Amino acid sequence: MVFQLDTTLHADLAPLAWLVGRWAGAGLVGYPTIESARFGQEIVCSHDGRRFLRWESRTWLLDEDGNQVRPLATELGFWRPVTEATDGTNVELLLAHPTGFVEMYAGHAEPAKVELRTDGVMRSPEAKEYTAAHRLYGYVDSGLMWVMDMAAVDQPLQSHVSAELKRVE
């Protein structure tokens, strides 16, 4: 699918323009405290002309044949450009999860790559321990590829999830 820049997108969002759209695909989730599994994912990244992108991701467990088994994670949030700092930071990602987490990521966006680290993680008293994460998003061969490392439940920062998605709208 050919990517066309939306001319109504706020100019400050140019490095993130490739994220806008609906994406679908599959990935792998694993961690020392859980069994590895394949999952399906849909992401909708949209805008209304203002200086932020709206982000919604939902995932579901897949069986061996690729059929949906049950819902997994959901996240809602916003991508925001920020004035570039001396460390190269020029973007924030703010995410909320129904499992009791709120995350703030800070990082660097360029035309086909975004790298972010948690700047803050808040969790409700009932949420599992979770302290830090690192995410990398890339626009590769017209697809969205992403990986996430996580530090949680007394484990150091390490690989947790990765996926490859294709634009569907």
C-alpha cells in the first residue's frame, strides 16, 4: 500500500506522519514470568489537525492456526512532539492501560524510526509491578515493525514483545 502524507496533519508531526492509519498483523510476546505466545494486533493512529496523534492498540492471543483465542492488552494514548532537548528528545508517548498502568515515554522521532524510553510509570495498587520500558518503532518495507523491552516483577529490562504490522487503511 502506498503511503501518502495527510496534508491536514500539523506540521510539527511530520516525523510521525508515517504512523497515521490503521495497522494489523501479528507478533510474539514472552517474558521469564509468562509462556511465550503468538498474538494478533490492531493499531489505529489518527489525528484531528491538532498537534498530537491519537493512539489505540489492542491485541489478542492467537492459537496455532492463527485464530483469535481471547483479548490480551489494550492501550490508549497520545503521541506529542516536544521542543528538542539537548539529549535529542523530541517526542512523547503517553499511554494508559486498563490493567492499572499509566506510562510516559520520551524519545526521538525521525522520518522512519521512533525510539522511546519510559520517563515515568504509575500503577494502581492492584497492578503488577512494572518499572521501565524501551520501545522502538520503525517503518520498514511499508510496514510497522516494533519491539518492546520491559522491566517488571523483579526482572531486569529485557525483551518482552515484538510485532510486524501492515497498513490496512
